Amino acid sequence: MTLTPVIYERNYAWGPAELKLGTRTLIMGILNVTPDSFSDGGRYNSVERAVAHAIQMMEDGADLIDIGGESTRPGSDIVGADEELSRIIPVIEALRQQAPHIPISVDTYKADVARQAIQAGAHIINDVWGAKADPEMARTAAELGCPLILMHNRQERDYTNYLVDVVRNLEESIQIALEAGVHPDQIILDPGIGFVKDLNENLVLMSSLGLLNEMGYPVLLATSRKRFIQNTLQVQADDALEGTAATVAFGIAQGCQMVRVHDVKPIRRTVDMCDAMLYASPGLRRK
């Protein structure tokens, strides 16, 4: 584990909404407007409940909100673009009206959904397929000039050399984005914890996040309530807070600069304590 990780300095601004990387860890609050997400499906299906929850997460310490209209849990149903848009666009538009200061990320792998979400008022594209599922995604992000989160994912768990393969898969996504015209400062990486990885592979990757931190881009860590935590601690998703906090702290120590979570208020405290120690390090490297 790298004791003095690289910290990437980035500024993202969209009118009244602004995000800055390089001085503290940012928290992305999860807002699933789906009927079948693994731990909160169906809770925020109305625009009113979704907006209220987003505002509450910001009050609890979130820096931005990640809105998703299609569950990515194993075995979930594939949702068409029209259905996905019908779930997320009213929420994005309502948030822009009621709380224009809130930065919004859209969790989608479909280029058309991403484009319409950004046009409706979202700011960041969070692609769980790393710009590989839809050949238009990277070009769409480039044209819109918005940050693009590239998550590690693949069709099969057929690794030859696990950690090497993860890095190579992410390098492929980065190359797709750069060739499409996405500016390097707009790229953020996500190790894809819980996606096409068994329990041990998730734990190994968690202990090797420094490899991703050294790739030249900020890293987002999304571990909240995930099954590898549930299986390790033998708990249910709603009882995985301590395990989530442990993964967040461990990730920050290795250089992760954004975390995506359900339980914002307690994780804000975890993050603030980690940041106080990390940013006091005299050997911290900045890029």
C-alpha cells in the first residue's frame, strides 16, 4: 500500500455548482430511482422523495449526487433508454429548479441517456462499462465537455493475471476516451469493486488501489453496502455501515479522492478524519 499517494488537483465548475479535487475527499451520494437496486430499490421512485433524499444527503455532507435509473446488481433486468430517461430526467430537472447548487452525476452506460441527462442539468457521466458498452459514449462526453467516470468491468471473470488485467482493461477505457477527444483532466477511474470479481478478488483489489492511483487520474471508490462486505462480515446490506467505512478509510489511505456511498452522514465523519491525517502528510504528492 502506498503511504504517500498521489493527489490529483482538479477543478470542475458549472455555474453555481463547483467541485474541487485536491484538498479533501469528495462524497458522491447515491440516489437510485429504480424499483430493483440491491439495497434501496423502490424507496425513491417518486420525484418528490428523490429530490428530498438528494437534498438531505447534501445537508448530511455529500458533495454531489449520483442519479441512476437502471440497477446494475447481478441478475437485474436491462432497462431501455426511454424507460431510464423517464425515471431520471424529471428528478434532474426538479433538482436543477429546487437546488441548482447541487452537482449531479448520471449513472448510465447509454450515450443517448447521458446526453439528455447532461442537457437536462446533470454535470458528470458515470459509466459502469468504462465507455465500452456504447461506442458513442466517449464521443458524447467529449462533445459535452463533461467529466467521465470510467469503471472497470468486463463480460466474463476470465482473468489471466488479475491485477494486470484490471489495469489493462482500464487503460483500454482511457484510450477510448482520449481518442474520442475527452480531455485527460476530465477522466476519473473507478476500480469496479463488486463487478465481475469474486470475494477474494475484491479484497485483493482493495489492497492494491495504489496501482490505480498511479495511473495518472483521480480514483472514485464505490464500495457502499456491497456484497463482498456483507460476505466478509456476514451481515445484510443495511447493516454494512462499519464495513463500508473501513473500505472508505482504506481507499483514502491509498489515494482515492472520491467515494460513492448510501450513508452520507457517518461516512462524512470517516472521510473528514481520514483527510485530516492524509493531508497532514509531508510526503503527499500532488499532480
